[in-house]
Amino acid sequence: MPPTPDQLEAAWRRRAGLHDLDAYRLFHGWQEGAPGVEIDRYGDAAVIAYKPDAVADIDRLAAALLELHPFAHIVAKQRGTAPVGVRGDLNAACRVRELDMRFAIDLSQRRNPGLYLDARRARAWIRVHSRDRRVLNLFAFTGSLGVAAAVGGARSVTHVDSQRGALRRCRRNHELNNVPVDDRDLVRLNIYQHLRRASARRRRFDAIIVDAPPYSEHAARADRTPGPRGIDALAPLTAPLLDPGGWVLCFFHHSQRSRADHERAFCDAAGVPLHVIWRGTSDLDFPEADERNKLRLTAFERD
């Protein structure tokens, strides 16, 4: 069932502390009464993502959203299909701010339009802990995590992604935040191949961001090298690239493993001594009763 107007209004009130931002999850249906429906706010745009059997009348849901805020654009995305403009312009140029950072949003994207909202706390942590560091941002997507490092005073930021379009959007986000980026900082290559190449060349970093998306197995297959995959398999490829005192920030997405199990497996596979220096999770706009359904963030430091 779709969310009722009362459920939407209650979710809006619960997010009163986030209304000074203009990008956050407005409604998280799994815990707020309408499983299969997620509504995200990106500035003056609302993006509705839903399972086929979860919403029967998008126009009625859009009208309920307009009772909360005068959105200029409303987009609906049924899982597995292209987004549809319900109100406004699907191809409008959108910009959002997160604190004093700016990010470009593309409402026409099938998946995420340009900013993973559950990673807000990760960007805040990266920004504070990146000054004078050489940062490697893996699975860069639109570069928001690396941009946070650059805004925080990183000495250099290298973005790695296999998609040319993603790296173009990285550059755009750097431009929006007036932080320089060089062509050599935008590396279009399979992640596994890049890490092995960096190791062979004895490259070293002071910070590495590992946000391997749940659908990243295609990157592993493209590598064609036998062996295990997933974030545990990235541990022995990333941790040895750190100088002593360097950190690696891991994103542990929804899984049945506990945080402790994830952390233990990563440290066991790393091949160098690591210890935890920070733990975080997604903000209050992603309520979940079970921690395993939340994004979990852990930063490790090399001894």
C-alpha cells in the first residue's frame, strides 16, 4: 500500500531537524508504514522509488507531497524501469547543498540521481579527517566522497570508476565546489586492476574510501582474475597501500552479517595491522529497527 497523507506528514515532522538541508530521505517506507516505497528530496525535486505492487496512483501520492512542500519537480521510478516525470521537467538541471558543499543531480538517471543520501555522515567525517592527505576514492560514482575530502583540505584526491559518465560527473562536482581536479585524478579503470597496478608501482595513500556498491560484482567479473570478491577481498588490495597512520573507510551495506563480523573479516584479510578509529551509520532519515538493514561505516587506521 502507498503511504497515506498522514504517514507522509508524520515523516515530514520527524525530519524537522533536517529541513535546513535540501537533500535527505523524506519517507523510508520500510519502517514508516509503506514497504516498497522510498521518497527522496533533492532540493526542489522529489524522487519516488517504488516496487510495482506498492503504488497504484502516483498522481495522488504526488498531490500529497505537494501538501508538504511546493516541489517544482516530482519524478517516479518503478523498480527496473526508467524514471517518469510526474511534475516539472525530468531533465531540469538540479543542484543541492549539503552544509556548504554543492552537488549536481540528474533526475533522469535510472538508479541514484547523483548523491547517496545515507552517506551524509560519511561525507562529514571524511571532510574533517582529510587535511593534507593523499586520498584514493574507489567506486567513485559522482565523486561526492572525494569532493568532501578535497573541500576538507586533502593534498590530492584520486577518483577511480569504470564508467566514463561517472568521472564526468566527478569533475562537475569538483567545479561546483571550486576544488581543482586534474585528468590524472580521474581514473577510468576496473577497481581490482587499478589496485594491483598501484601496488606494483608502490603507490601509497594516507586515506582510502571503499564504498563497493551491492551491484559491483560486474566490476569483479570484468577483472577476470580468479579469487574471492566483495569488500573482504578488497582488504588485502587496499590496506597495504596505506602509509602508517593512514585510514581506510569501509561502507558495509545491507547484509545479514553483523558489523563486528564485517570488521573482523576485513582486518583478518588486510595483511597489515589495523584498528578501528570511528564507527558511524546513516542519519535519522533512514530509520531501521535492525542494524543490519542500515548502512554501517567503519574507519580503520593502519598501525
